[in-house]
Amino acid sequence: MTNPTLAAGEVERHLRARRDGGRGLLMPYVTGGIAPGWTDYLSAFADAGADAIEVGLPFSDPTLDGVTIQRASAAALARGASTRRILADLAGLPDLGVPLVASTYYNLVLHDGPEAFCAALRRAGVAGLIVPDLPVHEAGELMDVAAAAGVEPALLASPTTPPTRLAEIAARSRGFVYAVSLMGTTGERDGLAASAAELAGRIRRVSDRPVLLGFGISTPDQARRARRHADGVVVGAAVMRRVLDGAGPDDLRAFIATLRQALDQECDRSG
């Protein structure tokens, strides 16, 4: 079991406190720069009960993302979105009361260099980072640089991650551990993968850090079921499909509220 206070920063303290208070954790995702006034979505998420918000920094070759987030990334890039512009938008926001977690591919980190990249995140008010194509055995430099900048990199674990590697991921991850519920890309699914429960259980046996399940969590019922095994959920493609279909902040606030309600009902049932 890892030391629960080891290098606990803003994201982990926030998520841990809410989890320990009996709350199911909810982190919705939005692709930065997807639409004019896109930061209004963040306020809607926070209003609806999000516990953290993931902001995607779009990349031209999002290899771990399915068609929905690929389309969203392409649309944002076509509008002229860039890391600098997205971070500038975030820097101008009032405090939302929940931490922001950036997600992107390692090419964008390398483009500026890890030190400059992490420093820019922190100046923009971003406290966490997800880099899905960075394996744990190559993450040392970024982990050190991010820690110095006050940014918490969360590492990903999958259903096929072997025990020794899983323990290393859980120990080195900061903020939370991102549990990939199935082998595949992001995207909406008809049901919660059976592999999700097993993976979440394996992580919890080696770490006390919050465990968030992602990849395929699409509906309130799936969020409720995921909460039985993990501390919370990440919801991306289901959000971005609605954005691509023209949903505004009020529409997204209503959708996130249904996920919040489902998580709360599960916590009440199990508590």
C-alpha cells in the first residue's frame, strides 16, 4: 500500500477528501477550443457537480481516442486551437472550485520541452496531467519536472497490465490512478466492460490513491455500476458527442447532473 500522503498535491487532496467523505468522483472531459466560448462548458460541469475537469489539448494523431474525440480534436484544430491559446483561455477563468486536469499526447510535451510545458500548465491554473501514450518506464523525467512545477501526472493502467507494473504505476501516479476499463480506444459503449471491476480491484489492493475508471463510461447506469468498483468515473466521448451535435452549456449541465445523481444514488445505496 502506498503512503496516502506521499507527494499529495492539489488534485489528490481534493479527490481524496471528497472520496473519503463518501462521494463518488466525477471527471467530465472537454476538448479545449472546440467551440467559441468553450470554457462555458467548464463552468457548467462544475455547477452540475463535477469533482475535477479534464481538458483535452488537441493533437493531430490521437492514437488512443475513438472516432468521437478524434472528430472533436480535428474540429478544434481546424478552429485554430493550440496549447497556448487553450491555456490562455483557462488562465482567464475565475476559480471553478474543482481542479483542472490537462490531457494530451507526449508529442505536445516534447514540442515545448517538459519544463516549459508543465510551467505553462501551472500558470494557467492546471493542476493535473494525463499523457496516455507515455509508459511508466519512460515517465521519470516528466514526473520529476511536473512535481517541481506543482502538476500531478496521473498514469494509466489497463486490464492487461501485469502485477509488478501495476504496482509501479499506482506508486508513481499522482492525483489519481486512471483505470482503463477495457482494451481499446475511448468511445461510448453499450455496457460497462467486465474487465473494469477486476482492474479497479487490483489497483485498490496496491494503492490508496483515488481510482477513476474511464474509456466507455457513457450513461448514468454505467457510472453507477462503475462506482461499485472504483472511486469514480471519467466521461469523455458521451460529452463530446453532445458537443459535436450542437449541445450548449445548459444541455451539458443537465447531462452531467444525471451522472452526478447516479453516483450519489449508488453511494447512498452502498452506504
